[in-house]
Amino acid sequence: MTVHLVKLCVGADSLADQQAWIARRAAQNEKAGLGRIHDHVTRMRPRRMAEILDNGSLYWVIKGVILARQAILGLEPRTGTDGIERTAIMLAPALILTEAASRRAFQGWRYLEATDAPKDLRRQKGRAPPPELSAELAELGLL
């Protein structure tokens, strides 16, 4: 059974900021010979790895609202320059827009059951407001 991760997108004020960060990180990894992939390094290793690797995604919380996700391709051990073991969450480069879902601040990442995950937005005209408007509406409790 699939389980997802949810993480605060610290430093990004919009989806455009997050997309720029993904592009920069992918370019850094490509220069380092790791391929054009986006990875996010975290201190803790998820214990529910099998469930995460069963089509799991990382849902990004931007300014208190989940707005997008990235498919998780793998989890790899990494050792920092300080010698501390960490985990790299290997992510697909595509940022998939989701329905807006409010989230309170938290540290690190949290598990997100598949049944509780926001649905992907369909690209149909007139069906869903732009992501920034969705975020505002969710913050006001109107969505």
C-alpha cells in the first residue's frame, strides 16, 4: 500500500520559486555527474520505505498549503561532509500541481496516507482556480 511524504518548502513563496529551486538542484546534480535529477537530503531515514517506494510522492507545503507533489524515485544513503548519515529522497523533476490543502507548520517531514493525499489538478479550463488563488482560498478556509 502506498504512503507519501509531506514536507514544508522552506524559502519558497510560490510554485515558481519551487520550480526554480528544482531546476537549480537538478543542474547541480548533473554537473556532479549524478544525472539531471532533483534530490532532497534529509537527516532521518523513513522507516516505511517499501510503502514510499510503491508509487509514493513528496507533497510540498508552500506557505501553509500543499500545492504540488513530486514522484519519489528512490531513497539513497548519503554521508554529509560532517560524517553524519542522511537520506537523499530522489525525486522526478516534474512538479505536479495538486488541489490546495492547508497544513500547519511542522519540522522535518511527515507521512501522508494515500487516502488523505490531495488529488492532482486536471488541466481543464474553468475547472480549478490558479494555484496561488487556491492557496489563498485554502488559507481562508474557503476551499
